[in-house]
Amino acid sequence: MARRFGQTWWGRAWIDALENRARLDPNRLPRGRTYARHDRVSNLHLAPGEITAFVRGNRPGRYRVLIRVRTYGDAEWDRVVATIAGRAGHAAALLEGELDPSIAEDATQAGVDLMPGPGDLQPRCTCPDWADPCKHAAAVCYLVADALDDDPFTLFAVRGRPRDALLAELRAHRRAGSSPQGATGGNEGAGSVPADDGEVARDVWRRAAERRAEAADRNGGTGAPTPSVPARPGAPAMWPTDPPDGAPFTAEGLHVLAADAAERAWAQLRGEADAGLGLDADADLARRAAVVLGRVPEFAALARSSGTAPVDLARRAIAWRHGGYVALAVLDEDPWRPPVAAMVDARAAVVEALPTGAKVAVSSNRITAGPVQLRLDRAGRWWRFEKRRGRWEITAPGAEHPDDLVTIQT
């Protein structure tokens, strides 16, 4: 079965707009769809006002694709923010990685279309085809649906408001709406959305208790229902106000920490990890970096806030992914001298696993063969390192035998 683009409703809505409303060349879209399905697109990057990528064509080399996206003006953004902030459910769903369908409907009623319309997308490519779009640009357009599936904030980011900026505007809108001046009512502007009345906490708690009682009945009345694990970690609500001036934290920082705590609790419920509460600051920084590795804005913000060079933080994040606290210790450990016999046997195993004539050098607890180095830790496990950007990085989980790490592909 051919791959389908758009697993969420907003991802599918992007594809529908692409094929039916954006007025792009219908003869190139099917060929672009085929290119996207055959993994010809690489280095996809979405930023305010543009989408870039490289696409491998039928000729040697790659073509560079740039798709300009029309960003919203200030008045349009005011309406978008009012649409989201006007209903508590909109903002809550967005922070949980969901886009409530009624957001799009409310935004349209306010005069702003979230999905691309005629002229919103302006594709350019370094190939000689002057179609609008060419098949390479069309392939990139289809893969945008994957990015939207992963993070609905991307839809707003390409229109001109990255996540942090949008959240800041939502907080400012809520503060204004909760102030005496903003609460007078009767002065709603065009495109405003009625505020959500919310729910009484007592009623929410009562319904939760009723659901627990029903679950207990289904389990024989033991009062100990089998706990259910949600499909994804919960997301904290936006902070309604900024912290006081001079506070050693920001609203964004608090939100990041709260979301991280929710993810750790969720992983613990699933039996995938412990809470990580016993980690020291250095190890916890590596763990957090491993979570956001590859998500450029979040990783850059973490490096900046921690005062760590991005290349150093990435090196430690990669180590954490491969072996957690143990891998970090191996990364930081100075050379040491294990028993000579152990290193002689290990070298023989590595030589046997490599092509004939390969050069193998032994120094302390390290065996080096070209760009690969194997290190023995004090617990008797071996770790594979590769030299990248002039520094040794861990590139695989630990193994009992050194020859298991020589021929793996990374």
C-alpha cells in the first residue's frame, strides 16, 4: 500500500489545501508525491516564512528547494491569538500536541485561514524545470505534512510565529483579558471569540472519582483497578503571568521543566525508565539534551541556558542515548591500564574481525583502528567511539565483546 501523507487531521488538511486550494501545478504534484515516498528529500527545515530542503533527482547531485510561505500581518496574528486564547480547550489541546479542529473553524470565521491558499506558497528549486512547483518542490510540500503531524506548532511557525513567541502572545492576551480593563466586556472587536467558561474543579474531581469506581467494579470490586497509561504524556497548561522581575527563571523555562517532569512520569508508568531524580546536574543536562537532540530551536535554547557549547552538549547527549550515566562516565574517564592479557585477547579478536592488513593500535584501555576506537570500562564492557569534528564520540551501546563493535554501521 502506498504511503499516505498526513496522519492527523491537520496534516491531512495541509495535503488537501496543497492539492485543491493552493493553485499549484497539478501535473507535478503526483510526481512529487512519488519522490517523497521514495525518500529523496533530506535536510527538511521549516522556519518563519520559508521551507528548505535538498532533493535527489534522477541526475547526480541534489537540488536545493526553497518554498516561501506567506506570513501573517500583525492584525491577522491578533485574530489568531484571540481565537486560541478565547477558548481554554484550544490552548490546552495545542500544548498536548493536538490541534482542535474548531481552531481552524474559529480562525476562518475571524478572517484568517490556517492552511495555504492561492499564492501562499511560492516554490523555487535549482533544477531547470520552471513549473510551479517542480516535482522536487512538490515532494518537499508533501513532507511538510509529516512535520505538522509531529508538532502542530509548526503550522504557526511557518506563518511567522515560532512556539515561544506564540505562547508569549497568548500569555499577554490572557493577562489583558483577566485585568479589570479587559474584563469589562461589551467591547469585543471584529473576529473576537467568546471566552470559554471553563469547568468547576469540584465537578472534574467528582467525575474522575466516578470513573475510578467504575473501573474498580470492572475488576471485581477490589477497589484496585488496573492503572491505565495514557497514550502520551500530559502537557502542563500555559503560565497565566510572567514571573516577577528579577526572578531566576522564566515562564518558558518553568513550562519546559514541567513538561519534562510529565514525560519522565509517563515513561516511568510505561516501565521504560525511572524518574531520574537521583541524577546529578551534569547527567540530567545530558538526559534533557538527548530528548531535544535534533530539535534545533529547543536544543539551542538548552545549550544557551546551561552555558554549554552546542558541540559539547551534543556529544554528551549522544553518549546518554547510547548508555545513560554509564556512557557519560566512559566519555569522561581518563585512560587506565587493565590486565595485559585482557587487552591482548581483545586486540586479537578485533584483528580477526577486521580486513587483513588493518592497522590496530593498543594504548591503556583503548584499541584504535583507523577512525574507530574501542574503550574498555572498569565493569568489563566495551564502547565504540568514532572521531567526528576532531573529537571522539560514543556511537553505539556497550557490548561484552570488542569484535561485536568493530563491523557495525553507524
